[in-house]
Amino acid sequence: MGDTLHPEHPRSLPYQLSRLLEAAEGAEQERAWAEFLDTYSRLILYVARQIRCDHDVVMDRYVFVVERLREKSCRRLRAFAADGRGKFTTWLMIVTRRLCIDHERFRRGRAPLPGARSGATRRRLVELVFDPAVLDRLPSDGRSPEEELDHQQVLLELDAAIATLNPKEQLLLTLRYQDDRSAREIASMMSLPTVFHVYRMLGRVHESLRQALTMSAAIDRSSVQLPV
């Protein structure tokens, strides 16, 4: 009765969510993901703004949430679909708030990265794409020669990963993390329709960098020769 759900009567998921979860990998999934964000970005941003901070941090928070919703083939969204309870928008607000808190803890709990060449905005890129275990090796001050080498290695690995991107993606990173341009300025300069297109593109580029860094780390491990 009422809202009680039974296995033989599965609930109807929101159209954009259902289409996303059923889409085949590739172009169809990209279109479904864009439609999903068109529908729910305002809600995610509304929640992201509830933890007061400056605009850039709010938008970093938005990117963090969006990336976590999409990671591992939309694992979180699939968990909601499988659970069978509640209203999706209510669930999305709760999950978004939890992810925003995770982002804030991560942002405040980690010491600033030391002396990155292009200032605070470049440090933000490092923190967004590197594994936390790597960042934990980088103290904020009093670095030993070994720690200095670790720090320089992180920057070299980031530069090598950026070099694998196409020119448009490299321009996006330059405008955002070197020139410190706002999303609105970037949208205008790169002829993107809205600021949301900027953040979607940033999310894809962040993921490409993570994959390049993961592949690089795997190659480094495989090249280590065990002593005979």
C-alpha cells in the first residue's frame, strides 16, 4: 500500500537517471551524462553553496561531487537505483552534502603543497588529480633533500601527464590553473556555451590526467627489476 515497493513492481526512475544507467559506453553515455547534468547541476550547486566559501572553492566542490557521482560507472547512482526507496532529488541532496563535507575535510585537513611553480591555482590542480597517498609524502615545510626530490617528481609527472592532452584541453588548464581565469571568462574565450560546459570539460580533463598518472605509475612499477 502507499509508497511500499515490491520486487514485482519496481519504481520508475527519473528519465535522465534511467537513460544514463542504461546507456551504452561511448557517445551515447556522454550524451546521457550531459542530459543528467543539465537537469541536476542546479540542485548540486545549491547544496555546494550551503557550506560557505569563495566562488572558486564552491565550483571546485561542484566538480568534486560530479566526478564522484560518475566514478566507477556511476556506482553511487546505481546504488540508489538498486535500493528501491526514497525520492531521487532528496537522495541526491543528501549524497551531495556528504560529498561536499568530504571535499571540505580534504581541503582543510591537508597542509598546502609547498612552492608549486605557478602558485595556489596550480596546487589546486595537483590536489585534484593526484592520489592522496602521493600527497601525504609532501610536507609543507622543513623539507629534506629526499622530500624535495619527491616534490619535484610530482611536478614532473603532472607536466608529463598534461603533455598527453590535446591542445584544447591544455589551453583549458592554462586558463584555469595558470592564468587563474574564471569559468565565465574561459567559456567566452573558448566559445563554450555556458560555465557548466567549462566544468564538465574540466572534469573530463581531470579524469584523463588521473588515468595518465595511474598508467605512468604502473609502468614505473613494472620497470623495477628485482635483485637476482
